[in-house]
Amino acid sequence: MIRVTRTQLDTGAIAVVRATEDGLNIAMDRRHITTTGAAGLEQALNGLAPHPGPEDSGSDDDEQRD
């Protein structure tokens, strides 16, 4: 899951991104994004998450049979 938070970053740093085993954390400087903007960005990015396709369905059709 992608999380977007607002925080006070050092001058010149607009965003900091950190990947963890639980997902992606994006910290945006609160001077550059509103609360609504952060929530909208988080929702949009999570909506882009990949969905399983036919090759990821777990089907055994590709296995050779005797």
C-alpha cells in the first residue's frame, strides 16, 4: 500500500520516499501540498496497483501432462 503524509521537511526537500515491506511511504513537505491533495494522491496511486492477469491466476494449464 502507498501512504502519503504531510510533514515539515528541510528547506529544498519537497518529498522523501521510503520503500518498506509493507509498501511505499511518501512524505511530502506540508508547504507544497494540502491535506486534500495528499489524500487524493494516495488514493490515485493505490488505484494504479497491478491486478492479477491470466498469467498470475494460478492455473496449471501450462504444466506438461504425461
